[in-house]
Amino acid sequence: MAEVSQMVNAVQEYNHSRSMEDKINISGECEKAKYKPEYFTSTVDVLFIAKEFAQHHGFSSAHAAVDGFHRRAKKGATVVCAWGEAGADVMGPDGVHHHSDAFSPGQVVDTLGAGDTFNGAIIAAMCRSLPLDEVLKFGCRVAGKKCGQFGYRGLGE
């Protein structure tokens, strides 16, 4: 955690003297129960909450987790939580809540890395400045496609 803290501090220092369009957004994922949510909620611009982490902290749905962690997040943050077959939820800086159903691949063959695939797709869509509801659908769609195939080859097609 000390290394992550150093990296975050370096980015924050860089951002301090930059214009809004030159700032680097910081994303982080609360995945393991041992993580202290306060560290991530106070420092990141895009906060990913893993289902297991949310459950460990008493939340029973992505909707509830996004609401709960958004209240703790730094001002202007976006909070995202995927909930497997139940889809995913996001709340942006404006406080508007969005939900996307999961996209079933038909037959699930390989879920290894689906969460990281989801997170990466969310970041990629945000870099394209898509509206948050479309960002979330894109993340769910790419993660669903990943679950329907072995490995990652061809996900961008």
C-alpha cells in the first residue's frame, strides 16, 4: 500500500500545478476486504468497488454500494460497482445514478480477468468522453464478451 500511496502522491503533486485539461485522473479499485476504503475514497477520481468488497462492508447490491461509497468519495469522483450477472451501477460527479444489465455471452467459458476487463473498458470509454450510462453499458458489454471466450484476443472488435 505504501507504493500505491507514493504513486498517488506523485500524481497529486503533478496535478496541483496543472490546468484542468492537463490533469491526470486517478482510478483505484477496492477489491480485497483488508483495504481501508477511506484511503481510496479520499484520493481517487474513479473508484471501482468489487462486489466482494462491497458485501464485506455491508452492501447487498451494486446500487447500494455505489450510493454508499459515493457519499464517502472525494468531491467530483465517479464510483463504479459491478455485480456479476446483476449488471453494474455507476454514479458520477453529478450524483446521477445509472444501471446497466449484464450482457450474457450465451455460454460462459472463462471468467478469469472479467473484472479487470470491465474496469479497463470503463476507463477506455471514459477517455472517449462518452456519457456515463454509455460508459457503463460498454464496460458490461466488453466484460460479457470476455466471459464468452478464452483469453482476451479479439475483445476490441
